[in-house]
Amino acid sequence: MGSTGWDNFWKGERKSFYAVMKMATRYFVLNIEKIYHLKPADEIFDYGCGPGFVADSLAPKKIRITGADINEFFIEECRRNHPDSLFTVITTDTTINKKILEEQLSGKRFDYILFLSVTQYLKSVSELEDIIKLLSVYMKEQGMIIVSDVLDENTNNKKDVLTLLIHCIKKGRIGAFIGFIYYLLFSDYRTISKQVKLLRVSEQAMRDLATRNNLSCEKVHGLTLQKTRSNYILSFTPVK
Ligand SMILES: C[S@@+](CC[C@H](N)C(=O)[O-])C[C@H]1O[C@@H](n2cnc3c(N)ncnc32)[C@H](O)[C@@H]1O
């Protein structure tokens, strides 16, 4: 992707993309905590971890996570906030990432690998497949990759923004919502989204990808605030 791509946007992003996104990540974490009964012994890898909102949300429960992101600034922030955890800078090249993860993770396996709100910034389903292949190496036999917040043909931005607004009102955070809308309309995000469409991945494409890689694929509802987006659990065996 050229200099105007999503990868360049994210590598340069500094502002930690604001309160509403933090709230949305927290909502996701509360859901997976509830569904999977996360505990301190669980090994969790957050691929595309951003500034560490998942780590921040799980820290009070003494659940420490491992993270990786293409943005060095975010990784520094994660390291500062969670000095006992491993956070690694990766690239957008899966072959290079394979080497980085081999070095950094040295044979570690995870119960949960999170891929939250990243799919839409990839170039293609084939890039997603390369990442899933890479990540599946680090999944425990009974583990799972949670691919969340996936845009598809049913995604409706207006409906999703409305859900965010309702959530912000309920939480008394209307200021955060205004900041988020301002960001969507007036930041580089807006400029880039006009040039490079966010990737949409259909349910069938996700299921085909899973089948090609001998993974089972379950679609789950309600993990994220944005209800017109999709969530999938990929695992070696049918989901627990
Ligand atoms: C919307 S943020 C989500 C951050 C975090 N997962 C969360 O939900 O709080 C998208 C993140 O994906 C990262 N990202 C973008 N392209 C990536 C890629 N090809 N591989 C890994 N991470 C990527 C960005 O740097 C950014 O931190």
C-alpha cells in the first residue's frame, strides 16, 4: 500500500484514537470476560493492540496480556502502562512478522488471540488469511482466535454510530461522542477513508478462510458495540 494507506495512517497515529474507541474496546472486554470467564492464568495475545485498551481493561483483574502492533508509539504506551507484560512492534509484512514473533514469543501458546478492530484496515482477505495462519501457530490446542468488529456487506455506519451515541448517553459521556464525531469528520482518518475503502469481509469469505486453514469458524453476536459488524471465533476444534 502506498503512502496514503491505512498502514501509514496507523503507524503515524499518536492520539490513541479517543475515548469512544476506548469505551468500545472496554465493552468488548466485558463481554469476553463474561462469556469465557477469563482468569489470571489465561494466556492472551492481542494482535493489533493499539495503545493497550484491552490490557488496561484486564489489568484490574490481574490478567496480563501480550500485545503487538505496527505503531511504535502505541507499543511504548503499552510498555509504560504495563511494564511486566511483553509488547512487540510488528510490521505489515507477515513474513517479517513471522520472524519477529518466533523471536519474541519463543514457542509460547495462547488460550485467546484477539484480533479486534483491525481487519478493516487490511488490504485484502488474503492478507487477513496470512495473519490468521501466522496467529494459529501460537494458539493452544483448545485455544481460539477472536476476530472481532469485522465489517461486511451488512455493516451500516449510521446504525453503528447511533449505537455508540446511545452507549455514550447511558454512560454520561456525550462529550466523548462529540470528540469522536469531530475526529471522524475532520482528521486524517476522514481523508484516508475517502482514498482507501475499509476492507469488508463477508461471512462466507471468513468461513472459506477458516476451512482452508483447518479451523472451525463460529459467528458470535453482540461482542462489540457496533451491532452491524461481525465477530468470529476460529479454533482447531469446535468451540467450547
Ligand atoms: C482501531 S485500532 C484497534 C486497537 C485495539 N485492537 C482496540 O480495539 O482497542 C486498529 C489498530 O490496528 C493496528 N493495525 C493496523 N494495521 C495493522 C496490521 N496490518 N497488523 C497489525 N496491526 C495493525 C493499528 O496500529 C491500530 O492500533
